[in-house]
Amino acid sequence: METSVVASLVSKSFGHGNHRVQALDGVSLRIGRGELFGIIGPDGSGKTTLFRILASLMLPDKGRAYIEDFDTVSQYRDIRKIIGYMPGRFSLYQDLSVEENLKFFATLFGSDIEKSYPNIRPIYRYLEPFKTRKAGKLSGGMKQKLALCCALIHNPKVLLLDEPTTGVDPVSRLEFWEMLDLLKAQGITVIASTPYMNEAMRCQRLCFLQNGKVVGCDTPENIRKAFPFKVFSVKSADKFRLLGDLRNFPACHACYPFGAYHHFYYKEGTIRMEELESYLASLQHEEIKIKESEPTIEDCFMELMSQGGEHGN
Ligand SMILES: Nc1ncnc2c1ncn2[C@@H]1O[C@H](COP(=O)(O)OP(=O)(O)OP(=O)(O)O)[C@@H](O)[C@H]1O
Ligand SMILES: [Mg+2]
């Protein structure tokens, strides 16, 4: 795959002295043309900072980043013509209508809606019935589709989408990711951050950021295969007490709540299901249910996070 986006040892800090925050710490990535690449990481891990640097809106302290071979610092003018950027918070003009927002963004790039229509048609068809409605009056899912249209209006080669679906209803989120698949199929490089693991799974590759470092970067499948533990999903009537009791079990590597069940990680061969069950029964747990589970991306994420970034690449 040809390279579309490169970050090479990018670092960025904010503040001074004791108040200094290392937002990015030696981040290196290589993203292929037409790749759908996901960035995940907890709050404050540096995702937005990375997007801003890639979008040429912020200077790195150290390191370099390139979009389609253009340097984000010295060639920012070229970069801005070929990227579409959707910042986390909406970039739309709330008092302008759908159509006016599109016209505004088209004009910024010396284009017009008619010329751009082929780029945005699959998405715009959802919006067309509301074209006279003010952006501020659209639903969350509609706003985000409009923001995507605005980011696409100049036919960019690379799309940078910072948590585009956060806070949006599940149906709109699904539709949004279907659109990203379409864009990917057109050869557009899409880099998106998301807090939703089912969205992360749709990416061809994923990078985990923690404390400004890349602690893992691979296909969702490889990330899951590399998970070094077995998983039991466990529940009982008293979920809260259960978590502590599971964590106290000697063979427990780690245990985290995942919806109705807790995920209990253990090394293969160190424990049998019946042993865990009788341990929990001895502690008067009721309605105990234990099943073996495949590790999810979220399990891998929790495990990478708990390693504190020591195994980054
Ligand atoms: N302009 C700024 N001034 C000072 N500190 C900043 C600034 N921008 C980001 N930071 C700090 O840098 C770190 C990384 O922030 P960033 O916004 O990149 O993280 P994030 O992964 O996008 O977080 P979130 O998931 O909350 O959006 C945080 O500790 C944040 O407080
Ligand atoms: Mg952010």
C-alpha cells in the first residue's frame, strides 16, 4: 500500500515547569493511501493534539508529519487543500442553513456546491430534505453528516475525523461508518478517532494512544490474537462485591466490568471454571454464571492501558 500519512517521532507539550503536560511523546505512524485508520485512547491521551498537528493547525515541538509527502509545517498551504478535517466539536455555523454551510465551505476552497456534488452525493441525500433548516436545529446525527459533507466539499485525499460520532445515536453512527467505508473505497485515506469499540473494529488498523504514546498499532484481528490471556465472563447477583472477589482470586491477572458481566483475565492452564465457581460459592455469591469468552478489542485496550505504555512501538 502506498503511504499517505506519516508521523515521525512527533512530540508536543503544553504549559511550563510543573504545569507542563506532554500531550504527545514520540508518536510514529505510517498510514496507507485509502486506509481506514482508527485512533483510540482515553481522555487526554493526545488524540486531538495529533489531529491538529496532522491538519497543520499546530506545530510539533519535535518530529515531523507528512500528508501525501507534504510537510505539515513548511507546506501547510498544500496540506490544507488536500485534507478534510472534522474537529471534535462541531465546526458548523449554527445560524446558517444546511445549504448555506455547504456554500460557505465550498467558497472557502474556491469551489461551489454543483461542482462538489459528486463528492458529497451519497451523504447529502440524507440532508437534502432539510437543506433550508439551520444547522443549530439539526439532530446530532444530521449535524455530523453535514460536517462530513463540509469536510468533503473540496474533494480531499485525506480525511481527519476527531471523534466524529461521539454523542450521536447508534443508527446515525452506523450510517456514518457506512459512509466512511464508501470513502475508503474511493481511495480516500480516513483517520478517525472513536470511543466506541464496535466502530474501532471497522477500521483496517487501529492505534492505541496512552499518555501521548502509541502503545499498540495493528489490525483489530492481530490485536485480538496477541492478547496474552484467556477470558471468563462472570456475573452474580451482587456485581459490585463480585468484582472485588474476582480480583482477589490468585489466578486473576486483571478483572474489569463490561456491561452485565465482569471479564476475568487469566493465564491458560492456571484455573478451571469449576474452581472459580466453587470459590465464588464459598463467598456466598448467588446466581453465579461463568462462561468462556473470546477477548474483545476492549479487553486488549484495557490490558494495553494497564501496561502503562511500556510496550509501545
Ligand atoms: N491548548 C492546550 N493547552 C494546554 N494543555 C493542552 C492543550 N491541548 C491539550 N492539552 C493537554 O494535552 C493532553 C492531550 O490532550 P488532547 O486534547 O490531545 O487529548 P484527547 O486524547 O483528544 O482527549 P479527549 O479524549 O478528552 O478528547 C491533555 O492532558 C490536555 O489537557
Ligand atoms: Mg480529543
